[in-house]
Amino acid sequence: MSLTPVGLEHYLAVSAVLFCLGALGVILRRNLIVMYMSLELMLNAANLTLVAFSRYNNDLNGQVMVFFIITVAAAEVSVGLALIVALYRKRQTAHVEDLTSMKL
Amino acid sequence: MQDLFFYLFAALTLLCGFLVVANPFTRNPVTSAMFLVLTIISMAGLFVLLHAFFLAAVQILVYAGAVMVLFLFVIMLLDLKEEARRHLKSFAVVTGVLSVGALAALTLKTIWTSGVGQGLTPQIEGATGSLGKMLFTQYLLPFEIVSVLLLVAMVGVILLSKKDLK
């Protein structure tokens, strides 16, 4: 990539690569907590896209959207981690390959 | 100067993001969490470059502050040992990398050929004042709903982490 003046495309490219890294983490890692962190990475990539579009389209609605996404993500993380803790208490593992049956 | 900072923060974000997902030296979840903190902080730098100062502050406060502390608490609560190097099926690795690589190639090609940013100049100033005004006028109802959502999440977490889960 040559050092061209930074525009909207550059931010979108960074966000796309970050999203794909998160997806790769969800697919390849088998630890529930690390998979969860990869999900956070994907959410953050979406946030970056929204902020970049908001700046280049002169529209503040994108930033409000990011604000709400961050709030919902925080709530989602707390519930998800509580679920992981409850699951760990039952099964003593946080490894997805040990969690193949639906019965607790 | 701004472009230089963009490349610095973008490289830092992508490098740390990669180290969250696939650290070649260790599989320890704590290391992943620390690199996720670095990713989020450099992403806050990108937000500053986009003049979204309020969101940069919120990003650091909420993500690097609250969410990551939660992650680290849970990692320590579960006392996860370093993930044993289980044999990853090479078929799974190849197909996973291939599909995600195809997705990345498709998205990047679309971005570069669509000319989406052509003729657009950065204009908006992410002034905290106007953002707050929007939140409390146009977006008042969603704002209140989100606060109820946070309450629901809190009650749900307390219920879920009770010892005798029914």
C-alpha cells in the first residue's frame, strides 16, 4: 500500500481486515473466552466503519449508532460471561470441543 | 502528519488484533485479553483521527476499562490453564483460513473498486455537545430503552451467577 492521502477507503479497509481477523478467531480458536474476544473484535470493526462513514458523509447519526452499539455490547458481554461461568460450574471446561451435547 | 498517525494506529490495530487471534508464542487467554486492550486503545486513536473525540473516550472507558476487566475477572475466576495444544484438524484450519481469506479479498476488492470515498471530504466535527443534544432529543426513546436493557442485563447476570442455577 503506497502512502496515498488517507481517505474513507483506508478506514474501511482497516475495518474489513479487522472484521476478518475476528471471524478467523471465532472459526479457529476453541477456547470459549477467546472466541468471545474475537466477537468483540468484529463488533469494533463495525463501529469503525460507522464512525468513518459518519465523518465522511457529514452525518452525526452514525456516531449515535456507535454509542448504542457500545452500550449493547457491554450488556451482551456481561450476560455472555455469566453464561460461560455458569457453564463452567456445570462442566468444568471452557473448551467448545468438550461441550458437544445439549444436555447439561 | 495525520496520515502518518493513521498508518501507525492502523498497523498497531491490525497487529494487535492478529495477536489476539493467533499468537504464535502462547495460547494463554490472558495474553489475548491484553492484546485486545491494545487493539481497543489504538482503535480509539483512529476515532480521534476521525474527530470522534467523545466516542474515543467512551471506547477507552467502556471497553478498555469495564469490559476487559470483566474478561480478566472471568479468566481468573475460571482459573484457565494455558490451552493445551490440542491437535487442530488441518482440514478445519485450511477451510477456515480459505473462507475468511475469500471474504477479506471480496470486501477489500469491493472497497477499492467502488470508489466509495471519491469526492467526499471529511467534514463533520464529532462535537460532544451536538452528539448529546441528538441523544436527548431525537434519540431519547432509544436512550431510555438502552438504559432499561442495561438493568435487564444486570438482573439477568445476578440470576445466572447464583450458585444453584435452576
